[in-house]
Amino acid sequence: MHIVVGPILTRKGGYAFDCWRPEQGLSLGYIYGRVEDANYARNVEIRSCKKGDSSETSETIACSTVDEFVRLTI
């Protein structure tokens, strides 16, 4: 499984991050009221993806910029 986790962004009503998987495409993230909550959820998502698939082809990429996220999901 390959997943790209985007950076935390300001959205209407709070903060969110998006994920992209080749088989599912882009999935918009839940909007959190506090940036700390969004950061916690993003870290959990990154860790759970790395734990969930033990295959050698498994790769989770955590992007720190929108440009990086866009480049990796095109």
C-alpha cells in the first residue's frame, strides 16, 4: 500500500490534512477545531499506515508542503 499524507492546512472551520492512495484517490480530511488535534490525528494516520502493511512495497510519505503533496499525487 502506498499513501501520501498531506500537510495540515487551514480550512473553513479549522484545520485539516488530506490523504492520497492510488487505489482510492484523494480523500479529504476531517476538519479539526484546533491545530493540535489535527497534528495528533495526522501523526496517528502516518503511524497506522506504516504498521498496517508489513509488505516490502509499503510506503507512507508525509509531506510538509502543498507543493510536495501535489507533485507526489499527480
